[in-house]
Amino acid sequence: MIVTAHLVPDRLDLARRIFGTRRREVRDLDHGHLSLAVAYEETAGVRQLLQLGEHIEIAAPEPARRLVRDLAQKRVDVHDSRGRTRS
């Protein structure tokens, strides 16, 4: 699976180190971001993209977008516990 993501340019060096040989293509986009293509054998691999936090947006495919959205929502739910410790 090839995942396309939009990345802020000042995080490209970090993305290169994180993705290594998974990185397939980098292109400039009109709105000041980069388009980054990253190869994964399975959808679960896109968890790796979360390392770039708010500096990346998954553009396609939809299963990758959905997984990242669901994982992010789980983090929100955990951190929205008003400081309570989960057991």
C-alpha cells in the first residue's frame, strides 16, 4: 500500500530519517506543503506516521486516514480523562 501524506517542509529531514527506504516520492504542493508517498505492507504500518504529529496529514488511501483518525481519537479519549489515572 502506498500512503500519500501532506507534510510541512521543515519536517522533511525528520520524515526521511523515520521512513527511510519506505519513502517513495516527495513533491511540492501549491499551498506550501509537501506531498510524501510512503510504502507499507499493511495498513497497520501507518501508525509510524503519527510520529510527525500535527505536521502531517494523511491524504490517501481512506483506510489509512481512518486508522490514523481512530488512533488519534483514542489518544484524545485517554487524555480527556481530566488527569485521572487509568488502570
